[in-house]
Amino acid sequence: MTEIIKTNVVVIGGGAAGLRSALEAAAQGREVLVLSKGVVGKSGITPLASFGISAAVNNDDSIDRHLEESLRVAQGIGNPKLLQILAQESPARLKDLVAYGLTFKMEDDGRFYHPVRAGKRDNHTCCINGGGFSLNQALRRAAEASPRIRILNDTMALKIVKEDDQVVGLVVLDIASGKLAAVSAASVILATGGYEELWHFTDTSTDSTGEGICLAMDAGADLVDLEMVLFYPLVMIHPPSAIGCSVPYDLATNINARLLDGRMRDLSTKALSPFDLIKTAYRAIRSGSATPNGGIYFKVECEMPETQIIEIIKERMGVRFTHLQKMGISLHRDRIEMSPASHYCLGGVQIDEDGRTNIKGLFATGEVSGNIHGAGRVFSNALAETQVFGYRAGRAVTSNARNGDFSEPLAKVEKEIQEVCSGFKSPAAIRSDLKMIMWTLAGPVRHGDLMTEALNRIIELSHNNMRVKRDTFCQQLVAALEVKAMIRLAEAVVRSGLERTESRGHHFRDDYPQMDDGWRAHTRVRILKDEMIIDKIPA
Amino acid sequence: MVQLKIFRLNPEKEEKASYTTYELENQNSLLMALRFVREHIDPSLAFRDFHCAKGVCGSCRMRVDGKPRKACETMLISGHTYLIEPLEGKQIIKDLVIR
């Protein structure tokens, strides 16, 4: 007999957005179950987030300026209403975080400290002591202290179950036992983060595989702007112990670092904007002059005294500096291989101002949502988004659960699992192929011909099933299910990229290098009669 | 080359733990070596491999030659053999994974 867990609200994801929504739903008197694929606070993308969270919180800060900046970076397809809410409500949510015990870098006079970036004093970025990791831990402690919140680690959501177009719960996998279970709930809040792991190089975690977006897609939710992926310019790709460690791009200028291709040719990147830096580096990598591990070199040639250089690196790199030091890696002495890498997914599930999707009872919040930031995101708006829209989704959920019948969905998922596990290839091999296809054919600089090739190769990969032994703590099965979802999502991302025949923000196409006013619109992906349909809808 | 002598236990099926020794090219850090084992030698090996690349999250903590260490910050030296076991005093889910 399969276990059926009953609750009012189920939150998928234990990062900053998921936990904030759980806390607010609990404050409204709901019983909340939080599911996490790993251990809450030690998995997902939040623990890797940097220190910045935007909130025009000081008396002399300006909410209008924060909004203006967000709209400018969104390049015409950000959602003005959602960005306004973000700017307006982030100060109150920041104060909630203080109440949860989180501390921030402060000025001597008690105001929140704002950092200087690219020579300018920022007017809305606040600095969390301990960054995303501390944020996730503070929210975890608050959630664990709530009698209405129950956290289930090592649990993967596999299917959103609906009856009469209303969400009634989930089918989940208990990773520790390898068994399926059902969750009966009136509302599902999706807070599963992004899909950065689709690309060969990423600075996020290995569990950012995006199957949450596939759950929403299969439940009938509209997905928008999936092609909009923010790549970070400089991320270490070698040695293995430093893979994924990002280096602030303006640090290169501060300490006079040269960027060289694999043949030691200078990429003359001094005056380049971060976005042009990404394009220049990616072009060098793709033109056959990459370093041995497929990147470019970062080499400091500075006349400053060594102690001063180390001080600058230490201040900018924070905890990453300590890690590199322990690994015996020196940013200022060694020639280090780096590359642009996927960093944040701007696209995702379309939501309204309370995180509602077009499916009754299904909410989405945080990075998994798709129509807030448009074609580009302001630094530190990501963490603010988790708090503002997590809170709003938690407040908006309803709890009139009906008793769904889970026997058919459970049998269907069981059958799908048996099919996925009926092949010969290892999940790791397929995953690695897919990541390389996405990186080389649908990376930071794109072209219609290459994306078409990517699409064909992704569809070829989709015919593979995998060889998996179902066992206790079934990481292999999790890996196989992730890969299956990644392949479907990759198809949706590439088809969205082909649909958008222009360049805007983080979607850059060599065959359509100009921005097109006709594309002041979203690409939309949805499943209609078992078929993936892509179209264009007004922004 | 390095050798990893790894603690193995599936509490659902076995009462007593055993040790399996793997020999592989040095992968720089212990975390990367464990990933190599799982991807290329023995897919049944269980460990938590969320990778923060900062040594911050602590999800890869385990005992290396008896001492608690983070796998991501444990550099391996070629020619050595390492004894890899789960942290003590916690319920073992499987192999190096604890609750």
C-alpha cells in the first residue's frame, strides 16, 4: 500500500523562495509540507548565491530608482507590475529576514551598507553576512521552529496530479527507500529554481536540473522566455576542485588580469561590458583556440605589491578565496582556465503578482518563475525575488483540499520509471552529451543553424533509456529521471531560442544580431494534446 | 593513481559493513574522485555530492583516514591509499550517506 501524506499546501524546493512561501503559508494557518531533493540548506541553488539582496531600505534610497534600473536591464520584456512589487516590497521582506535572525553588513550609523560596483555606489543592494548559505540556514531554522511546517529531505516530486483542472497533489519519490508516495494537497507551490545544469559549464549546483519546470509543463502551465539564460563571464573550469567557482568580472580590471586564448593571444577585453566579455570569450573558445579544458586563461600581470593584490582578491572573492587557498590555487600567480558559465535562468513558469499560474492550485515562485526580469536581471534582484514573491505565493494559497484518487497517477509514474530504466546507457554519459550539445550549439552566442542541429541531436538523445538499478538511496534513479527531464527541457529551450528571431539581453543570435521591436514579446511553451507548442505572446 | 578504500553498507539488505577498494587516476579532490568512481567504476556507490565549489555547504563531510573532512577540500596525493567512511554517530542511509 503506497503511503498518502495529507497536507494543505506542499512546497517543492527548500531554497529561499520555497521556505519563505512555506513560512507565510504557515503564518496564514496552513499545514505545510516542504519537499527537497537534497538536504534543505545544503542543496539547491540558494546556498551558492552571493551576498547581494536588493531592497531600497535606507531613508535616502529610492524605490523608483530601483524600479527604473530593473526595467532598463529587462530590455523591454520585464513585467512592470511585478518589478514594481519587487522594488516596493523588498524593504519589508528584508526586515522579515532580520527578524529571522539574518545579519547584514551595516554602516556605523545603522543604515544598511550598499557596495560600490563598477565605480558607482549602488543604491539598493544590501549585503547578507554569509551570503546565500546563511540566508538558507536562517530560513531553515525558522521553518523548523514552526509547528505547521514539516520538511522532507531526499524527496523528489515526479508528477503534479490534477482532477477537473484543479491540483489535488503530487506523486513523489522517497529517495532513501526508493519507493513512490502520494501527497494530497489543495495547493502546490513550485520553488525548484533554474536549469543551469543543462550547460557544460555552470557556476550553480549539480542539482539545478530543471525537472520542476517539466512538472509544471506537464500539468499544463505556460512557460515563457526559456531561451533567456544569464551567463556569468568568468567561472573557473580547472582544476577539478575549483570547477564552478565564479570570479567577479570587474576583479580582472582591478588587479590588471589579462584574458588569453589557448594560443596565448590577448583577447583585449579591458573596456568590454560583461556581456561583450562573454561573447568575446565564447567566440574564442568556439573558434578552436580554447585552452586544454575548453576555456580561456586568466593571468594577473599587475605591478601592485603582492600583498595588496591578495587583499583585493580576498575582499572580492569572500569564502571562495579561503576555499581556493586550501586547494593551493592562487588567482594572482597561476594561469587559470576560466569560461563563461550558466548562472541564472530568467525564463520559466508564467505567474501573476501572487505566484499563481494558469493552473488552479499551482503556484510558482523564485527562479522557477519566468516573466519577472525579462531579458536581463539586476544584480541582487534574484534573492529579493525569492522573498517578495515567496511571501506573496504563501499568502495567496488556499487549503480546501479534496481527496484525490492517486492510484492511476502512481501506476503511470511507476510505468514511466520502468521504461526510463529499461535501457543500456548510463545517465551520466547521456547527461554529459546533452550538456556539451547545449554548450556548443545553444550557448551564450547562438545561430539558427546551430540551434537546429542542437534540436536534432537532443531528439536523438531522447530515444535513449538508461541502465539503472533501483536501490536504497537511489541516486542512479534520480540521475536518470533528471536526465529525462533535462532532455525535454533542452528541447523547449532550444525551440524557444529558434522562435525568437532577434537579439535581446541574454539571448544573442549571430544570424539576428539586432533587437526587433516586433519581439517586445514573450516566447511561450506549453503542452497541448501531448505536443509541445511554441508561440509568441505579448509581454 | 590513488586508492580509495570505501565503507559500504546498505542497511536494508546487510547487517555488516564491508569495504571496497577502488584504484583510479588522481582526480585532484576526493569529491571529484568519488564522482569518478560512481560514473565510471561503480554506479552503486552512494555519497552526497551537491557541489558548492566554496567549501561552505558541508554536504560532502565524511571521515578520511578516521578524521572528519569535507571531500571537496580534501586534496589527494598520488600513490596514497585513503580510508573513506561516513561521519560517526548518525544513522546511515547507505554507504557514505547519513541522515
